[in-house]
Amino acid sequence: MAKGEEVINKQIILKAHVSGFPKESDMDLKTSTIRLKVPQGSKAVLVKNLYLSCDPYMRSQMKKLDVPGYIPSFTPGSIRLQIYCYSRTL
């Protein structure tokens, strides 16, 4: 997979910190293309995420916290999430 196939990549981006229950309007769906490739000679593997775990604790991370806590708030516009996923090796 040196050259890499080009595929569609979907991302859900948090627009702003949420107050109350998260709504669809608090999120933005972005679609882009990425090239699937692993550098030749690398020990890395390429995986396709099939399912993601969106746990209830994530709701508290969507709020703006004035006092830093155990779990930091998400940064609006960022795609950094700490989640578990079920993936298939390609």
C-alpha cells in the first residue's frame, strides 16, 4: 500500500462548547479525502474504524469548564477525542 487509495473521510467537529444537552446544531460534519498509505518498510498498520464508543462522560467534556478537572474540555474545532473503537486491519 505504498501509493495508497484515496477515500472519503468524515469528521464530526464540535462548533462551540455546549450548554445543556448537546444538539446536532452544536456539531459540524466535514468531509474530506485522504490517501491510505503506510510507508514502505514501516511496522505500522492501517485500520478502518467500524464502530466508535461515544460514552456519556463525553458530554461533560463538551462544556467549558472554568476550573481544570480530571478530564479536560474538548477544544471547539478540534478533532482530538479519546475514545475506544472497533476496527478492521486493512
